[in-house]
Amino acid sequence: MKKLYLLLACITIGVSMLTACQSDDAESPTPQARRTVVVYMSGENNLSGYLQDDINEIIYGRQLAPANDNLVLFVDKASSTEKPYIAKVTADGKQEKLYEYSEDFLASDPERMAEVLKRCINLCPATEDYGLVLWGHASGWIIEKDSVAHSNTQASLSNGNAHAPRRAYGIDSGNNTATLKGTWLNIPSLRQALKQVGMMWKFIFCDCCNMVNVETAYELRDATPYFIGSPAEIPGQGAPYTTLVKDFFKYDDKEMYTSICDDYYAQIDDIGGHTPMAVVKTSELQALAQATRPLMAKVNDFLKTSNSTQGMIYYYAYDRSKEMEKTLYDMNDVIRTAIGADAPEYKQWKEVFDQTVIYSKLSAKWYNKCIVLSDFSDGTTFKHGNVSFGGMSMFFPLEKYNNSAMSHDYNETIKKLAWYYAVGWSEQGW
């Protein structure tokens, strides 16, 4: 009888160990959730002060989402007393720490990011799919100090296999200080990190600045069918997670991505504006590259004219006091203006563009270093209410970027991007 009791006890303990998320990698819990969403919070920088507020919002918002699904946080904050950790946010509004790392590391390191994401998935698996939220700093592809150094030949970049050092996502100070000094995770390295995880994420939502640019989306086209975020800079407080979390767990794709954009857009920022949002269907990006390439000669000729970008919608300027530093122009606005709104080739191109940027929310003004972009900094009027707004930016090489006083060598660093080769910028003399 004792042997029978012992056998039953062992079976009970074994079942119990298999039915809960836990920190032992050797054990594989039985999947119960339909979807697991991982929030990668790279906060060892000057956003650290916002991190706990957003965690509190996530905890509140989690209570409005399906109880059986998984919401997992990776948290790296500017703290000398708390190491990076992984936690599950439960349906009853609790944060259960699943794993705490024994030492600090760069959240911007692609190898460590891949390890973290794999660990999150192993701790809390799902039966259907996974979503990824990127929380932190970003500014498109502009070069800054990178966490790793890599080669970047034209051939390897064209195939999407190389890393190119550029400012992109997730700066980590490396010394637990709340500063904007540190190392970054560049976009091709991010692509490689996601590739190592070995899955197609149902969505990647970027709660960080300037991520909806065609260069970034093109690099990550094999990582997710839906790339969601803003082409512009976002407010410091980021996404309104109290209302947004439930959207992560909607199982109709269109309802999911439109709700994420709508609820983010509904948030009013410090200047009474709304953050522009967009959704990129990544499976259409190759077709967009093919449609864009034949137009580049005419676009390039147009951009060589005096003040060609005057009044164009742009989403980033490294230094707003310098006209030449304005970059990340709205892709549709530039091509529409250069080719002509009534030109058949533009209309054909726009059909492909609309199949790629499948949803967007236009904003007349938004927070951007205390600048109201409805007026821009040069007095021009934002084209609110018309078809110029496309919701996704693209970098266009310009002569003004060759100025030695530039903060970055934009015309040279664009050559580190696979999109540069996909649309044939080199054939235009760049």
C-alpha cells in the first residue's frame, strides 16, 4: 500500500510540475494558453523612470484579457540592486517572477535577446502563436554605437544575412545608469536574434520611436506577418497599456491590429495630439520594392531640384535647428509629389503601397521634442485630411546630407540597408 501511495504521489507531483510556468529550463510545462505575448522591456537607459508605470498599466490591462493566455515580461531596468528578470502577469493582476538572471547584461546584445525570448517561450508556451512587444528607445536606422560590430558587404546585405551597425532599438547603458549613452541593437542584428528564436511571431508591436520605416520593416519581413507601430517619435510614457493589452489577445487578425492602432491613437499626449500609427503587411514588402524600383530615377531627379522636400511630411530630425537634418520622410508623400498624383505609374504604385500599409491613423499633430508637427518647424502646413499621408517613412538620399556639419553620414550609411539594394539606389548614383 505504501508503494501505491508513493506511486500516486510521484504522479501527482509530476503532473503539477508540468502544468505551471516555471524557471527550470529542463522541464516543459504543458501548453494551455492559445497565445503568449512577450513584452521585451529594454529600460536600462533614461526611460527607466517610465518602466514601472508601464508595468503597472500592463498589470491592470492584463485583467481585461483572456484568463488562460500568457503575458510575459522581460525587464531590464537601470537598477544596481535588481538584475534582469522574466515575470508572468496573471489574470488576477499579479506579477509572478519566473526567472531572475544572476548578472546584468546588455539587453541590446542580439545573442542575449535571442536567449531571453527562447526562455520566455519555454517558460510559458502557447498552443497557437506568439506576439512580441518591443518596449524602449528607437529611431529608425540612424547609426550610433552598436552592441556588436559586423561586416556588411553589399551581397550579404541584399540577402538579409549581415549585420549593419546603426541606431535602431533598445539602448542599454551597460552600467545601470538612466542615461541616453550606451550601445544599441541594430535592425539586422534584431532580425538575426528573431531568426535564432525560430518562429514567425503573429505580430511585432513597437512601443518605441520611428520604427515604421520601410527599411526596418523590410529587414524584419520574415519575422512576422504584421509589423505595428508609429513612423514618428512617441511620447515618453509610451503605449496606454491599460486599454491596449486586451488587443494583443484578439484572435481575428484585422480586429487585433486595428484595435492596437486605434487604442494607441486614442491616447492624448502632452500637447493634445495623437501619435500616428500604421500596420505593415510584411508579405507585400517584396512587391512594394519591385513596384518602387522603376520610379526611383524620376524620384531622384525630382529630389535634385531646389527645396524639393519643402513642406514634405517628415518624422525625424536629429537636430531641428538644421533644415538639412530632417530625415525619414513620408514614403507616399515624396513619391506622390515626385511622380504626380494623376500619373498612371503613381496610381499603380499606390495600389501596391495600400496592400502593404494595410491600416494607418493620421494625426494632425503629435509630441516630438515639444514641436507641434502640424506646423513643422519651418511654418509649412501639415497635409491633414488628404492622401499625402502614407503612415510609413522612407529615407531618400539628398545632396544636403553630404554637408560635413551633418550629425550622421546618412547618404553613406543607407548603403548598409537591404532596402537600398532592393530599390536600386546605387543605380541612381548613390
